[in-house]
Amino acid sequence: MDERCGEVAMDDLSTVHPGDETSSIEKLDTGRQLNREEDIPCEETCGVKSDNPAQVKAKQTDRLVVKRAVDKRFVCTECDYRTASKANLVKHTRTHTGEKPYKCEQCDYSAAQKGTLGLHLTKHTGEKPFMCGQCGYRTANRSYLSVHMRSHTGVKPYKCDLCDYSAAQKGHLDDHRARHTGEKPFMCGECGYRTDRKSNLSRHMRKHTGEKPYKCDQCDYSSIDKRRLKKHLDKHTS
């Protein structure tokens, strides 16, 4: 520790607060901003008049407010996945064990996550309560509708800082940036499939849920993605 009163080295903070990934000195208990560039009398900063560095350190530590970063202490023993939530780790572990505790009562389908089962159940009911007021697009999933609605505005506020690419959605920009880095941050909770694009993961998830939102208006064909539907429509026109 730097023995000047009013200054605490970051090494000392990491010793006092083991397990912190990052720590920062925010304020003294007196409300004064900690000044690293000048000596401040001890009695002004921590209220302690002492020539004993250990005593000063103890008092300063008691009066510091430390901002802690998110502590991702739950670690998968099978891969390098880390999370701050034990529940998330339990869900992730199922990608390794293959466990699918959520069962459909109407067929033999099972899922690793409750939300995925919920999407599957709409296959039996045919219910699609979420509809776009612009074009009539309907879906069983509220989040799918939210994503769809953004396609009508044409606004692209999210800019890539590595090239001239821009996107209407932050997720699309994240997908694009992953191409620069080679990262594949989007993972399926059912089978462990990984991809650099959120849209790819959404399309992949339909294999598990059975959802086929793209319908042919000339027959009863339906598809999990728009590209396959367009290919099918060529059969009607050829």
C-alpha cells in the first residue's frame, strides 16, 4: 500500500476483497472524491490521526465504497462457459448431459428449457396471438414480433466502428462484429450449436420447436426459413 494517507493501491483492494474481478474506488464515506494526484491530510479523508500505516489502511478500507464488476463465478466443468447465475449454469450443463426435463403432454417431444417447450406447444394449438399491424405477420412468440416490427422502419442507427456497415438492430450489429473477430457467441441451449449470428440461432431453434412460420399461399407447405419458401414457390411458377 502507498503509505500516503488518502491513497490506496489497487493491489491492496484486491487483497481486502478477494474474488473481485475488478474493483474501483468510488468515494470516501465523507463524500469527498479520492484524489490520487495529491496528498490529502489523513484527518480530512478518513478521520484518523495516526502514524501507523496498518491502522490507516484498516480505517480507509472501512470507509471506501467499492464498485464490483459482475462476478461470473459459476463455471462449467466441461467447457469454458462462465455465468453469474447458478440457474444459467444448470441450463447450460444440459447441453453436455442431454437432459430434457420439460415434456410435452400431447406428444413425445421434450426440451431442455421451459421456454422452448412453451414454443413447441403452440404447434399443437396453432395459436399465433402476436400480429404485425403493418403487414399482418403473425407469430406465437412476442419476441419474434418485436424483431419483425423493426423491419418496417428502415432506420439503421447501429454503426460498425470497423467498417461502414450499419444495422437496424443492435443484435444484427453484434452478429456483424463477430465476423470481424471470428467469435461465435450465440449458442443453442438444446444441443450446443454455436453461431456468430443471432438470426442463425433463431432459425436453428425452429428445428427444436417445430415452428414453420413461412407459409405457402398456394398449398399447405410451410418452412422454417424464408429462403426455403422462396425455393418452394418456384415449383408453382415453373
